Amino acid sequence: MNKEQFLHALQQSLSKLSEEERNDILHDFKEHFDVGTSEGKTEEEIAQSLGSPGQIAKELMATYYLEKVNSSSSTSNIFKAVWAVIGLGFFNIVIVLGPFIGLVAVLVSGWASGGAFAISPVLYLLNILIEPASFSLFSLFFTIGLTGLGILLLVGMFYATRFITKLFVRYLHYNVNLVKGGMKG
């Protein structure tokens, strides 16, 4: 991305600001490019070091609306500031933290269920030692069946955990690429 492309993208992202404020910001970024080229850097290197114009605009918009709330705390300004700040950080809370908590809950419950089923004979034997009259063949065979089911569930959870972990890591990479300025393609 060269200087003109960078400044054009930044200008479009800052369209909600007044023309005067937008021009001030663009002037500052033009100076970044001028200083960088005088130091021997290319426009592409400077643009890359500055980051994504969209992300820069989100940060500038959030700062702008927060300053606006400080000077005039109207309901409109407060809502605009809240939405601008949510645009920076709330995305990851909802989009990453929510699914992460859900997946962890599913995995923990699967492992706990499998483990409980697998150790059911130990619990059944403890019950017989405490209360010998409670022994029945049906309970014994039912416990053996639960043990087999628990072992199968634990093996399944092993593979499910590996699969879900790999899938979630890919999702995190996708999310990071998306937040950094969109998917390249």
C-alpha cells in the first residue's frame, strides 16, 4: 500500500468526522510519510509500519468520541463513544470468549461424564463394602456397562479434544487476521 492508497483508506474510514478534523489527521499522517521517505524508507514500508488504516480509524474514532463525551456528555455522545469503544475490544469478548467458554464447558462435561462412568465400579464396590445387602447382579452388570461406556466416552473425548483444539486455534488465527485488517485473498 502506497501513500495515496493509505491516506485514501484512512480518509474513507474517518468519514464520520468533520472535514476539519479529518484534514488535521490526514495532515499528520502525510507528515509521517514525508519523514519516512526523507529517512530512506519506501511508502510501502511506512504504510506497513503504521498499521491498518481501518484499525487506526477505529482507534481515532474511539478517542474522538471519548473526547466529545468529556466536553459534552449528551446521551448521543455517550452512545457513540460506547459503540466506538465496543468496536475496538468487544468484538473479541463476544466472538472469541463466548465460543471458548462454550467449548471448554462441553469438553469438561464430556471428560467428567466419561471419568464418572469409568470409575463407577469403584464406587459400586465401596457401596457394597459399606452396605453389603445392596448387592444385586443387575447393579453389577449395569456398572460394568457404564464402565465400558465411560471408557468409550474417554477415548472419544480424547479425539474430540484434539479436533476441537485444532479447530479453535484455526478460528483464533482467522479472528486475528480479521481484526488486523481483513482477510487477504
